[in-house]
Amino acid sequence: MIGNPLTILNEVESSNNYATGLAIHGLAHHGHAVLARFQSAGKGQRGRTWQGAPGQNIALSVVLDMKGVSLTRNFELSMAISLGVYDFFSHFAGEKTRIKWPNDIYWSDRKAVGILIENSIKGQIWQWAVAGMGINMNQGAFSGEMETKAVSLRQITGKNYDIEQSTKTLCGYLETRYQQFLRDPEGLLTAYNQALYNKEQIVKVIYKEQLLQVTIQMVDAQGRLWIIGAPVPYFQFGEISWVIDHGRPA
């Protein structure tokens, strides 16, 4: 079960690296979760770093035993993790919570959660996945360009949250969606598209150095974002940058 056990660290370079090390050395079984009160070198998508105020946010990494699961289902796992975090955050923040393709959680037009899933593969066999998530919880303000791009649960609701207890609640939501991943992938895809950020809306993206206005239709089981208004019918992960907040890529 996800969150059993839950290891809590005061400080670590990266909770994903720590959890991966546990898995590699046989010190973690399926569901083992690592919560870091502070990460000195948190990891984000495409080599970016993730930095949060010490003790104010959830920096969680979960070890998942993927033996026996086809590698072709890697995006379905991403959907399950995204939906688990979406369920948790929207419970407190409400209906403005959305999943921005492929797996960020946004509230209105601001980023609330970043998710990074790293996989261990031998040959064509999926061994482990480590799902890392950084959730903005009690941080009162963000610096630099993130001042207008990020948002925390405290900023939305005006409340402070117990990080350890909130993490345990989050793990429950993640477990529910992981079980759906195992048993009902079609329902998972339906739920993901229902929560999709800017679905059926016109958005601006940068594709091959061109600024385009496209209409988002849906995401399929392979993780492709289907759109109208581009030279191609769909985008693959990593092909576009979103343009949000007065023309700045996000």
C-alpha cells in the first residue's frame, strides 16, 4: 500500500534519488514513500530543479514495483499519479484545480504541483518506478518569476496544513488511483480528460519555434495531446512549451 512505510527526512538532496537508492539496494518494497522536509536539489521535468521553502511543502517520492506490468502502460501510470494528486489538491482547493498535460497540477493559471516519474528498466522489463511530487502547501510567497506563476494551498484557502498528516491523506488518494490503474485503465483515461486543463479552449503554445493558437481536444492512452489548429493532429510530450501569463513560456 502506498505510504506504508513512510520515511520522513529533515533534509536530503533529492527525495527521488533517495527513494531510487532504496529500491536499487533492496531496501524498499512497493509503496514505500519518502517525505523530505527540505530538498537541496529537488528534481523537475526535463532537468529542471524544484525548490520549495523548508518545511512548508510536500516533497514526496513513492517507490512502485512495476514487475509484470507492460512498459507500454507508462503513461497510464503517469495518469494515475496525476489523478491521485489532483484528487488530493482539489479536495481542498476546489474546481479550479486541473491537470496540465502531461502531469502538472494547476489552480487557475498557476502551477501548484510538479510531478516527475523515473523508471528502472532492464532489457524490456519494467522493474521500478519512483513517482516524485512537489506540492505547494503552506508557502506564503514565491520569488522571482514564480511570484505570478506558482500558487500554494495556503494562498488559495488562507489555511495552514499539517504536512505529515496531509502526506498520509495524499497517499490514500494515490493508492486509490493506483488500484484503478491496475483494474480500470479506461476509467482512468476518462477521469484524466475530465480534469484536463483548458480542454476545448484555445491556448497558445510554441511548437518548433512557432507561436500557435490551438484548441485542446483530448489526451489518448499513449499520452498524445490531440489538438485543432496546428500543422500536426497531436503533440508528443516535450514538443511544445505552453504560453501562459502574458506571453511567457511555462
